[in-house]
Amino acid sequence: MSTAIVAPTPILDEHAIILWNEAQYLICLLKVELPVLSFTVRDLLQLAKGSVVDTHCKQAANLPLFINGKDIALVEFELLGDRLAVRLMELL
């Protein structure tokens, strides 16, 4: 018969609770990187207002999500009405 291993629940003192309550409002930089393969300096020099860059990525491609420079998840782009959003597909 096997038994499940349960991690102990951390006990936070009042000071730690106050610090965590304040920390949850700190600003984080969230960035999604969209790779553009075979993009050349020539392509860069030809960019102008209204240019469309073909990423060769499928619409449902998993893209890396970074928070403060740390790769934490894979996401997909999604439209929410007239806004572009990302859907979390996998935590890393």
C-alpha cells in the first residue's frame, strides 16, 4: 500500500503576510517573443508604415512568454474582440 507525500503548509508570520500582500502589486515586465525566421538587414531597411512582416508561424504556434526576462510559459495569440491577447498553454 502506497502513501501520498504531502508537503507541509508553510506557516507565515504576520510580517511575512504583510510583505507578500504588498509584493503582489509590484510591476512585472511581460513579453511574448515572436520569432521571424530569415529576416534580413535588407528586409529591415525596406520596412515602412503599413509593412506586413510574414512570421511563417502558424496561428496556433506556441510562443515563449517571459516575465522579467525569465521564460515561464508557452502561449498562443488569440483575438478578444478587437484586442490581441495570449492564452497560456503550458507552464515551464
